[in-house]
Amino acid sequence: MSCDVSALTRPGLGAVDAVARLALVARRHGVRLRLTGAGPALRALLGLVGLVELLGEPEEREPPGGVQEGVESDDLPV
């Protein structure tokens, strides 16, 4: 299920709370919530509270799905 949040031009903690509750209700019903149209301010707030996965984008520290890092034959095991 997707939710357009482009109207949230100046989001605050109330908006983050509402989004978190909506995501929780969706998860309880077995549906994945995805936000569309999120502006930079909302993206930053969701990142601070750990809800960046609702944007449907991979986190910076994780490679996108289906992408594998190459391994060179002279690489030492870690």
C-alpha cells in the first residue's frame, strides 16, 4: 500500500507519529506501507527515527537488492 505524503511540506514530530502509527496498523494487517512524494524534511525526520525503510529506498549502508559485490581472487578473507 502506498501513501502520498507530498502535502507534508513542513513535517514535524506529529507527522512522524502519524506515519509510524499508520505503518504499524498496516503491518498488523499484513500490508507493507510505502510512502511516496516525501520531501527532504520528512526524509530527514524518518531517517532520525529509524523509519527510512518506509520510503522504499535501500539504506545507505546496504547495497540495493539483487546487487552483489565482486570478489577478486587476490582478496584475503576477513
